[in-house]
Amino acid sequence: MRVLGVDPGLTRCGVGVVEGVAGRPLTMIGVGVVRTPADAELGNRLVAIERGIEEWLDEHRPEVVAVERVFSQHNVSTVMGTAQASAVAMLCAARRGIPVALHTPSEVKAAVTGSGRADKAQVGAMVTRLLRLAAPPKPADAADALALAICHIWRAPAQNRLQQAVALHASKGRPS
């Protein structure tokens, strides 16, 4: 499975592509950041993010796009920018018929480090180790994007089995 992980943000939108299957060594295909100037108009920043993500989709042809699920933060302007960048990533994938998976930050941290409360340094260190890299990807947004892709590869088989079981249960006409 080839997954494009997207750590959404208006100034720095982390992107990373990982290939592999659960239980086997994973391979990093690419990692980077789509950047926009903080002083640019919002619409122009969103267009720049769209162009950047489209380039990654063209170049790497992922089967799935894993995006960080936006969660409530105290800083409303930060969460709004994150949500807007997230929506752009989802739109780009949907336009191409690529499935989108959303994962919360704590799900990603738990999948990669074993703790849902891990800090950025711990996530970066584990991404480096899991992908057998010489150094942690910089900035942290790039490492977070790879962590999202890893999380999805590892969680997808269980999520798919659960969805199939729910669908089978529903098809038999049993109340939930």
C-alpha cells in the first residue's frame, strides 16, 4: 500500500509518502513540506497548498491519502488554518477518487511511539527508526506526515475488517 500522509497547516503543510504493509518493513518514498508565506492572502495560500499536494499526487500516485483529523485547539486562528489546509488535501484526493483516511494526533502518536502523548521529538525519532533513515526529517511537519502514513498502513487492516463486520451485520437486517 502506498500512502500520502498530510500534516495540514497554512504556513507549513507536511507531506510524506510511505509504502508497505502491516508487519513488514516500510519504505519512505518521499518527504517534504508545502510552504506558503504567512503574509499572503488566504485564497492564494490555499491555491499554493492545492498545487503542492497535486504535484505530490502526480509524482507519487498514492492509493490512500491519510490526513490529520483537525481537533479543537485553544487558538481558533490556528485550528481554522489547519482545517482549511486539511480540506484542500481531502478535496485533491476526492477529485481523483483516492480514498481519504483521517487520524487524530493521539492515534498517530500511539501507533508510531506506543504513547498517545508522545512529543514531536519522540515521533521524529520513531519515524527515523521505522523507516531506517539517517536522520529525523525536518521540519517536524514532514516527520508528522510520514507518521500519518505509517499509522494508516498499520491501522488500515483492522479498520477494514471492522467495517466489513459492521456491513455484514447490517446486511443481515439486525438492529445495531
